[in-house]
Amino acid sequence: MSANVKKLINQGKNIKVFVCPDYETLSCEAAGVIAGVMLSNDFPVLGLATGSSPVGTYRELIRLYEDGILDFSRTTTFNLDEYYPLSPENDQSYHYFMDHNLFHFVNISKPAVHVPDGNAPDMKKASLEYEAMLSERVMHLQLLGIGGNGHIGFNEPAESFAKATHVVDLTQSTIEANARFFASIDDVPKQAISMGVGSIMRAKKILLVANGKAKAQAVKAALEGEITPKVPASALQMHPDVTFVIDEEACALDESLWTAF
Ligand code: GLP
């Protein structure tokens, strides 16, 4: 743990927050939490996330693997989501992202890697099959980013929390936020397949990473706001073991609600 990291706990909700001075520190701290879970389980099962926020975390995990500290040969992974329709070969797909930001650089076995199929002929069937695979395992840790509107995975603000893997219509704000990864906004798929909030909440431990001031309001609403499906990440307040690793810009907490630990 870096001396510069501020550790806070919201005692009423049992959520821990590590506030890091910069993205590099955040990435090391988050990778450290994941490494701890990997080292304390013989057959670790990890839920993984995409987006720009966890890129540094994956870079750090690769470094720990190269240094001989981590071994991925017994690790199984399940990714949160995938665009629909998009083939796994498409360089904007989350399949491609995971291969090029983690899987190609560690000794994970291909059959142990699971990413929802964004190209299935029957997406309802694909959702049910993915959820069935998830329900056979206990995820030791689920890594999350957070959308500017409080979405986790691709669970957009809604009238109720989605229980299971499902097909979602992306909101305009998510399409606009993610357009930076595509040639043009018209290329951003309008739908996705995503684990439900219920699927995420079954993980034993949840780790959320967020950086930059564009995430400050979503982080605050998730941690301190009302628990509501209008802010999907607010469901995490009901989970017994949640850690947020965020940078100072993403931190806009009401200091009076938090104490150091
Ligand atoms: C996408 C992903 C989310 C991710 C979010 C934020 O919508 N489906 O899992 O958390 O983007 O991405 P970024 O980290 O790039 O801000």
C-alpha cells in the first residue's frame, strides 16, 4: 500500500475507498487487490471489465505475471459484457480488448476465458447460456468500471435492477461516451449483452476502479446516494465486501460520512 493512498470507510455501509493521487498508483492498488484474491485461491474465478479505467490494472497484472508473482494457469475469467452486434474479431469488441490488454500476455488457458457472445444468432439464448455458466461458479472477485451515468457492465439506469445476463439498449450518453473508441458515433452498436446487477452482486468481492473528474458524480451517487436502479452502481451499497479504488479527481465524497481505516 502506497503511503500516499488515503483509505476511507463508510461505516454504515461497509464500503472501503482507496483514494489514490494518480492513475499509476490506482492501477497498482487495484492490481494488488486482484493479486491478493488470486494468491489466496487455488482456482481463482475473476469477473473482468473493459473500458479505459482498468487498462492500467491489467498492465500491472501482466507485470506481476512477468515477475513470477502471479500465475494465471488455474484462473477462470468471465467478462461483464460485449457489444451487440459485433464479432469477436472486430477490433472494437470487448473480446479483442481483453486479448490485447491481458489474455495474450499471461498464461491463462483459452477455454478458461469467457466473454459474452455479441454475435450469436439468438441473443436471448446466448444470455441464458452465459448466466447458466455464471451460476455454476462463484466469482471470487468482480472488477468493475463505472459509466458517467452510474452504469456498471452495461446495466444502464432503469426502472429495476436486472437480475441476470440480458440484452440492453444503450443510452445516448453511453453511446456518446464510448464513441471515442470507434471511427464515428454511427459505428457504436446500439445494444449490448451484459451480466445483470444480480449476476455481479453474487461475486464474493467487488472492486471498482474510476479515475478522472467525469466520474466524480457517478462515484458519489454510487457510494452515498439513494439505492436506486436509476444509478445501477448504487446497488453495490447492499454488498458486504466492496472496495472502490479511485483517483482524487473521481473523489467528491462528503467527508463527514467517511472515516480513515
Ligand atoms: C463501458 C463498459 C463499462 C465501463 C464503462 C466506463 O460502458 N461497458 O464496463 O465501466 O464503459 O468506461 P471507461 O472506463 O472507459 O470510462
